[in-house]
Amino acid sequence: PWEGALQKRKTLVLDLDETLIHCLENTECESDLKLKTVIDSTTVDIELVIRPYALTFLKKISKKWEVIIFTASHQNYADVILD
């Protein structure tokens, strides 16, 4: 009886950094996204490059798969990017 309650979707786990986005250290490069977040009580400017086709891939895959994004970075950093 409980088997019918399970979702048929598979789960895909992706790493945020270097897989979906790249955080720029060299501000001379052109970024796709500029954000601010607070890490350890310090406001930090974040400049990111989104990997080619990453957003298209996520939109398509999320229709049939449960997508989980992992990072070893600070939660505030990840939250602002994923939002």
C-alpha cells in the first residue's frame, strides 16, 4: 500500500561550484550575475559566471527529476545564488 505513495521521479544531485556556476576571483572578467551576501558578519560581493546551458538543463531536468544542489560553501552564499 505505501509503494503507491512513493514518487516515480529519480533524484539528481549536482555540485553548485564549478559545475553549474563559477565564482570569479578576477573582476576584470565579465560576469553573468553580481550579488551581495553576508558571510561571517561581512558583506561580500559575488560575481558569477553561469556555465553554458546550465539554466536550460536545470529547467528541463527538473520536470522529471528531483534536483538537489550541493555545495561545501557557506549557506548564505548558496541561498543567494539559488534564489
